[in-house]
Amino acid sequence: MIISQERIAELLLLESPGWCRAGLTAPDERLRERAADELATLVYSHLDAPDPPCRDARQMMLPLQLCPVVQANEGSTALAAFSHRDGE
């Protein structure tokens, strides 16, 4: 996959942790280096990532809702996601 300039900008501006963006301008050299390293790692990790699936405007999005699920064996509660239609 070839990563475009637009995708790099999106990763750096929208998907990177806030501390990294702020850390680039920090007065501490060590923090600036850590922030730059984190941003480089983020971009590098997306080089081999598959392209995101394209969205079809004709397909409706179903919202996911979380509901508690009690597991009989352990008695613990977990959260399960299901679409609105599943709950009907």
C-alpha cells in the first residue's frame, strides 16, 4: 500500500495522541524526541496496513449498542455489542 500525503496528514493531525502534537513544541528536548518518535511509529505502522473498506452510500449504518451479558459459568458480567435489529 502506498500511503498518500493526505493520509499522513490525517494520521498526524487527527489520529495521533494529543501529547505527541503538543510535545513537538515542548521546551524539553527529550520530550520533543519522544513525541517525534511516537508520530513516526504511528505513520510507519500504517504503511503495511490494509486499505480501509470503502463505504457505500447505499448501505445503511446500523448503530451498535452495548448490553450487559451475564456468563453462567463464572457469574461475571461482560458487555456485548449488537445492532438495533438484533435486539428486536
